[in-house]
Amino acid sequence: MKKSYNPLYPSSRDFSMLDYECAYIPNNKVRMNYKYVPRATSAYCTAVIQRGWRRCGKYYFHPICKDCTECKSLRIEVDAFKPSRSQKKALKRNVNTRIIVQKPTMTQMHIDLYTKYHSFKSDKDGWKQKSISHQEYHENFVEGAHEFGKEVLYIVDDKLVGVDLIDVLDDGISSIYFFYDPDYAQLSLGTFSLLYQIKLAKILELEWIYLGYWVEGCKAFAYKPNFKPHQLLDGFPDVEEKPIWKDITLS
């Protein structure tokens, strides 16, 4: 008898990477557990994101670092969110910003903007300079989107100034990656993109914005506590286990 397809257990290949330098905690090493899932469903993506996994292309992953459990998953409660004064200013700065939501695509504008953003972050924050090929971009941000992956394009004066990659889940929106044109830094596009995610979630009647990981003291995550109220998940439970998210106030 042929085994029926279970959307929570799609066909996958499991593996882990060798240890490499942690981007969040100096002098730490990180190891990632991966699942390569060619035919992921929205139900599967929702289940694993609820349990602390992240998605890149057709790969789902979470850290399995030795002697370190600092990566905690963070999500925003959509209906209870109230924008702060500075967030309201970001909304006003972008009254003329045009927004397009569509399936992920890849153009030379995407590649050029990605490269420009990473060059800026290399100079400003000491990121390792990172260029990306057309093939890498397609594998990371276009493949694996299926019916739930979307890109949100931000257009100013007919110019692409921001790209936000998201997954629209059964219960929320998962933030994957955002990059923008540093020449338009005055628009606070990073803040605005998250505010738009919250707006979109409300339109779609979704409960949560899944923001990925929180690591205490990591500069790259300093913006996340500004979006309240939020919850943290400790660990990475199996899909058959109930994830326990806890209300917490981060500073």
C-alpha cells in the first residue's frame, strides 16, 4: 500500500554544516542543522517556523551549536502592536513610497541593490563584503517560495529602493531578509518594511510576525525589541511537540 503524503513530513534530505565563525557572538562557533525540502507546503513552513526554524530557498535550518543556546526565536503580536512615535515618523516619511507585493523575482536591479547594500554594511558595520551571483540569488530568494513566499518591493521616484523577502504563513508572516538602498537611509526603510508587514498581517487576519532570532547584546538585532508586544521561544521542538512561546519584554 502506497504511503500517503503528510504535509508535515515532506520528503527531505537532512545534514549539518561544519562549525564556522558565529556572526552574532564574538569568538563563538556555529553549527547549523539543515533540511533540504523540494516540495514544502504552507502547512510545513508554518509548523517549522512556529518551532524556531528559518527558511532560505528550499533549505530549512536552525542552530545546533555546542554549549550555546543564545539564539531565541522572536515574534510580534500583530493585533496588540502600537507604533511608537519614531515608528509613526517612519510611516510619514514614506507616504510617497509605492509598494508592490508579488512572487519573488530576480532582476539585475535586485542584484545591484543587494550588492550596494552589502558594500554599505561592510563599510558601516564591518560586515564581510558579500557579492552574490544570479544563481545564488535565485537559489536563496526565488526558489522554494512555492505559493507562500513573497517579495515586497519599495519604489521611490520609479526606482527600486528596498526588497523585503517574506513567507505568508497560516498564522503569520515570517521575515526572511530585507535590503535597501543606503542613499535612501533617511526614509527608515527597515522600520517601514516591518510596519508594512504588520499592516499586511492585519489585512490577512494573521496573528504574528516571526522576526527570526534574538541574541542578547547583538547589535544586528537591536531594532527588534522596538516592536512590542513580543514573545520568545526557547529551543526547537519537533513538529509533533507544542511550541511554548512566552511573553517577554526586551530592552
